[in-house]
Amino acid sequence: MNTTVDEEEVGNKRLVSQVDYDLSEEDGEAEKSSKKLKVKEEDNTIFDEVPPADELEDIVDEYVEQHTGGTGVTDSLLSINKGEAHEENSGVNAQYVPKGPSTAIEIAKNPETGKYKFPFISKEDSLTARSYLKHYGANKFLDTHLPEDLNSLYIYHLIKLLGFQIKDKQLLEAVQNVVESDIYPHGALLTKDVPPPDKTSETGENDQFDDPLEKRHAVRLIKDLQKAMNKVLSTRMKLAKFHTLDDFCAKLKEAKKVLVLTGAGISTSLGIPDFRSSEGFYSKIRHLGLDDPQDVFNYDIFIQDPSVFYNIAHMVLPPENIFSPLHSFIKLIEDKGKLLRNYTQNIDNLESYAGIQSEKLVQCHGSFATASCVTCHWKVPGEKIFQNIRNLELPLCPYCYHKRKEYFPTTPIPNSGSPANVVPPSPVYHMLKSYGVLKPDITFFGEALPSKFHRFIREDVLKCDLLICIGTSLKVAPVSEIVNMIPAGIPQVLINKDPVRHAEFDLSLLGLCDDVAALVARKCGWDVPHDRWPELKAMNIDCIEVDRGVYQVKPSQNVEEAATSEPISKE
């Protein structure tokens, strides 16, 4: 039968309609049953935001660079650390063995004032300490850097040496009381945004505890040092011999199992907004007055009131049958037999339009490709509800529609005097407004990721020989954790408009994704299968080194623009 399109009016006076879908009477129930979603109990990882920063703040980038005139901080670091590379990784994957300090930390004490003075910490010192910790482990790091006779200030200094700032203001004030200056000489700040210290002296909680700080502060510092070391140990070290565009292109041409991780930035050239930029989707819906713009993708809120999502769904509805040059670049990698898998965080399904095979594609957060009834799980192609979304209508399941009409009647109560277009209160007060509503199969906050993600990711991170992250800020877990799951010797490349500072990419190519893809393809001698390729192939594109392993990629300026432009800062 061909179900008719009925309309009903709900309390907020928005139209809802039944999805027009062809089903034969004979196989309707069977198809309905066969299309139910199957959710594995073990796939319980939810799509969630990265938790906020805890008591430690990574401020290593604020430290002063001691060595000037070089090609960048990391070059200075390598000049300090030039030791022997791992014998088993003597090529691109080589990592230098860092050298430890010649002596343990020494904190001087002024005999006249009784106050302490911290030694200098430069950015290079901090990066070297991190490298040493990651290479040799916590025990050797502590044995090498700490003297046998120490106090809690050494623990504080070691936290600073690793590039972290403690946020406990009481603890910071206690430290300020016993040191001569609140600034490390020419280097790291002792404290950050802390009020002037209380000049009254602090007495210890235990007379036998001989330390400049109270015992409770010393215990807290030990715990914070453990957190700081864990943070360092959980991040990767950059490769020593992989940091240029030539390195990337050479590796890409020889790679056989490239893992590509993509985000919203690969679709912005098509007019599809990203989510978190100043002009992104979340910024555009702040006028709705939600406590958190992300609530429009909250599963619990959708179940309670799907109109919250469907009021804005047209703003994220993807275009059909178009894709960007970057999508075609990934397809080119697949055509050359190099693509292990494309893990995309995008819900626009444009990868399928570009021709990327489904077995090579993992849509980590689902997509608009299909939609399912939240009540009976009947599934339809996504385009079947696109017109409903454009019309700001709730798409309804034809199987649950008649039952929904019982729960949410649209006819007036006889002789009640109610206008014909006013909906009386539902007699079933506990029934959710989402009953019988079709929801696009995109992963909302609070939902488990698709089982396909869990089925492939554990093996893929061990198989890949090159990781390319494109158009993503890596803010949403667990997908953002993929970069930390890759083996240490595998090169990692970022292609993005802005840097991602909480990850250690060997090479960052900063610019519009399509421009970077064109530059890389031309460097490899490849032609991208896209209508815009002749234009991109003829474009002059500059690749300017900002720091070691960091390049700004943009179309070449003309002479007049170049004369008035500011030089790119290395900050």
C-alpha cells in the first residue's frame, strides 16, 4: 500500500507528517521486522565531549625559547638531544634517544632571607624533560632529575619542568611565601593569575615534617606530579626524520595502509558549516537560548521533545550528490590501493557520493543516509525524510502513526467549545512526544557509536602505516583518541585550517583542505578526479614554514598584496 500523508497539529503548532513510503501488504510486517536496528550490548562507548581540563594546565608553549636564531624549537631540542636513533627504526620512523641532565635539580636557598630560588626553565628544557620521561619511563626520570635530599619544592619544580601549571590557588600562595620571586628567570612563570601571597607564615601540621610547605600541600604536589607524568606519557613523541612536505609525499607514495580521519573542515568549501568555529553551526543557534548549543544533538532531549532537533535540522541537512576536491583526494588514495579506512566524524554522507566504498568507510557519528523510528526501529533511506526536514515537519513512522494518533489526538472534543485547530491535552500523560518519530541515524550525544567503529578500529590502528587527520579539531571522544592509539613510529599528518595543540603531529599543513590536497597531489604527480581539479592544478600555492613541521598553505599573493602583508609569526 502507499501510505497517505496526514497532518496533525501538536501543542507547539508545528506540522508533523507521516513518511510516504511504499510497502506491499504481504511483506510490510516482515520488512518492518527485518529492518529493526540491532544494537550490541558491548558497544557501549558513547559519543561525548572531551572532559574539561582538570587541576593541571599545559603551558609549555608559554615558556621562553632559550635558543634563538635556529629553525624552530624542535630543532633546538634535537640539537640538545642528538643521540643515537633506535637501531630498529633508522629511517623515517627514527626517534632520537634524549639525553638526561648532567646533574639533578638544585634549588638554591638564600641564607639571609631563608627563601628559595628556582633554576631557569626554558621551553627547550621542558620539551627535553618530556622526551626523556617518555623514552626512559617514570622511574629513571625521577632518579635522574631529583636529588636524594629534597623537599616539596623540588616536586613543584619538576611539575613546572614538564610544562604544567597547578591551578590550586592556596597551594600556589603557599609556594609564593617561601620563594624569592614569583617568576622563573627569563623562563616559565612560577604562578599564573594568582593573587599576591599572604605574608603571614604558615606553620606545619606536624612538627616532625621538615619542609617549606605544609604536609597537605606536599601530598597534593606528589599527586599532581603523578598526573603531569601521566599526561606526558599518554601523548606521543614527534618523529625526528618526518617533518617536511617532501617527507609526507614520499611516505604517501609508498604507503599501503593509510588511515584517514576526517571532520567537518573537509566540507566547508561546499557551504556546509563546521560546528565549533566562530562562524560554525553552534554559533548560529545560540539565539535559541539553549543552555548548551549541543543540546540539539542530545539523545535524551530528542526522546522527550524531537521538535528541538527538527527546528534546526534543515540547517545541517547535507546537499545531495556533491562532494569537495578533498573527498575526491581520499577517493584517489583508495583508487591507488592505499586506503586502509576513512574514519569520518561527518554526518553529511558526502564520502559515499564521492564513491568511497562502504567497506573502506566508517561513519563514526552515523549519517543522514538512513533514518529509523525511535519506537519500532523501522528503517528508511534518509532522503525519504529530507522534505519533512526542509518543511520543519516531524517525520512519522507509518507503522506507529495510528497508535500515535490515539496518544496525541487532533480532533476537538465534542461540544467542548474548543476551536477545531486546538489540540486537547493528551489522555496518556506519560507518553513521550517522540513516539513514532523517525530520527536520522546520526549519533547523538549519549548514544553508542555504530558497531562498525568498534569492529574495525582496534585492528586498523595497528595495521596502518600512515595517519592523516583532515579538517578536524579532535574535540570529541572517543574518535579524538585515535591519534593516541597509533603506534609511536607511524607518521601522523594534520591537514586543517587551524593547529591542533593537544596532539603531537609530525607535520601540520595549515590552510584550506582543498588547497592542501591540491598541493600534495601535484607534489605526488597525481590528478584528483574532481571537476575543480583543472582550476586547482593551475593555482599557485605557497607552502611557508612557520616552525619545524608546521607549514602555512595558501594561494600565492600577487605583488601588491605581498608588499602590504605582514610576515607570518612563529608564535
